Amino acid sequence: MPRKVAFEAKIEHLQILDEKGKVDKSIGVPAGLDDDRLLEMYRWMLFFRRFDEKALALQRTGRLGTYASLIGQEATQIGAAYAMEKQDWLVPSFREQGIMMARGVPGSKIITYWNGDERGCVFPEGVNSLPICVPVGSQTLHAVGMAMAFAKRKEDRAVLGFIGDGGTSEGDFHEGCNFAGAFRAPVVIIVQNNQWAISVPRHKQTASPTLAQKSIAYGIPGLQFDGNDVMAAYQATKEALDHARSGKGPYLLEAVTFRMQDHTTADDATKYRDPAEVEAWKPRDPIARLDAYLRSKKKLTDEQIKTWEEEIAAEVAKEVEDRENLPKPDPLETFRQAFSGEMPQHLRKQMQDMKENLA
């Protein structure tokens, strides 16, 4: 007896703006992205890059601890930021400082965090973002749990969580996806497939041809998109968030991009990565791609970029100044920030011991 097909599925890939800045005419520029908005997004991407370059310089001169650069991954972050609604929540990994800042987290907080200061996790009132999450994969559980809570409260909001390609090999990722699918949680997970998890290439992470197809096992819609295409990033994320907010459940997105820098400043990618691979990705640069499109529309000039560069340099310098003008941290804050309610007895004793030692 011939075997019957029990299940079939496919994963689509979305690209709108190609490497030369040309829009796929069969798709067109997404609704909601007029020229003025695209100029805003361009400026944000330029800000992300200059902020990262400054952070790397601070680390190399001993003024910042270990830092994870987002250079080359700006498009996904700003595209996703513009796709979110004000009431939505962001759950970042450790390379999402761009979208965090676009959502209202001061750059000084990012610098403070990477200096090992607890105050870098305390954001202004009304900023719907969790702090940076360094443990690989655990933030998926946080994102799904929050989304389940919002659904139970019947709140009109969704959660956008990020994870790297390496994080999809962690159990936390699979547990989160399973809960999200089973409970129809209003959550969208973006996998930043930047081809490398520290020194491990993507093809050694999994035998799956795509990472988006991991959604299929959990009954979740999945889509792969060009992570260096800001239009595709916006369109894919908006569709997924609208889907989640409408009560239809979660969505898994895979952003195909590339990590242009070392994994973090504690890493040296030249020891395991062929420089030719980095060179091959340079023509796909997300900023250059949007630059070409806006210039073709005669909406961007060298004079405008020069003005923005001067403004951004001053803005980044101010963020650094705000961080470096902070008074020295109180070591006891480590205890005070751990619990929203009453502190357990054993921690009260430890805090008292530290207080006496400091005195």
C-alpha cells in the first residue's frame, strides 16, 4: 500500500530591496514606508553604526567592558522597531542595542550595562523593553511568558523577542516555541541568523536548511527574510505582529544577515573565519542599500548625510558623557534590584554583611 502524505509545508523568503537599492516591482514599497519615514530609518541606522563604533573604541581604550557589536545588522533592528506599536514589548538578546535605543532606551544605559553597572538595567518609565539578556536562549521563555500573561489579561499588545542562530540550538528556545504554539501566545520571535555563533558556523548548528522552518514542528507560521533589507524587515515584522495581536498566535521569523565584527570584543574572529567571507557580505551592507534607493529617488544628498553625521557625533558623545558623569554605583543595589517584594532573610543577611564590610 502506498504511503499517504501526512503533512507538507514550505518556508517562503522575502526580499523587497536588493543589494543595489532596487525595489522588487512585484511587491513594491510596503504601505506605511513613505520617503520621509525611510529617511528617518536611514538616520537611525547611521546612528546605530556610529554608536557601535564609539562603543568599540571605548572598549579598546579601557573605558568599557566586553561589548557585542551590531554592525551589519542595523536593518532588521530598525525595520522591526518601526513595525512595533507603542504598547508592544521588546525582549532583546545581547546584540539588540539598536532597537532598544529606537524604542526609548538611552544609549547611556547601554554603555552603563556593558560596564557591569546594575543601573544600566533600569529604564525610563514607559519604555517597554526588558534589559539586555546575555544567557543564550533564556529570553525566549521570558518573551513567551509575558505574551501569555497579556493574552490572559486580554490586553491588546504583542511581544517581540530576539535570539541568535546559535540560540536556536538551546532547549529554552524549543520550550518557548512549544508553549507559544500550544497557548497561542501573541509573541513574535526573530532569529538573527548572522551565520556565526561565536566560532561555530550556522551549518554546524543544525541540519535544517532554514531556521524559520523550526516553526513547523510547533504549529507556528514561519518566514525567512533578507535581514539586510530594511523594507523586508519592516514588512515581515509588521505582518507577524499584526497576526499575533489579532489573536491568531505566535510567529517565527528568520532574518538572514551577517555578523561583520567579532562575536564580542572578547573574541577574535580572524582565528576561525575566512576574511573572504566577510568581504563577500560587504556589498550587501544594509545602510548602503537604503542609501542607493533614497539617492535614486533624489531624497538623500551628501549635504544631508554630513549634517546627520555632525548631529549624531554630538548625540553619541552626550550618551558617553551621561554615562561617565554617573556617580559611583552603590554595591548594595545588587540586592535591592533582585526582588520587587520583600527580600528573603538570607539575602538581607548577606546585604548587611556587605554593608559592614564596606564600612
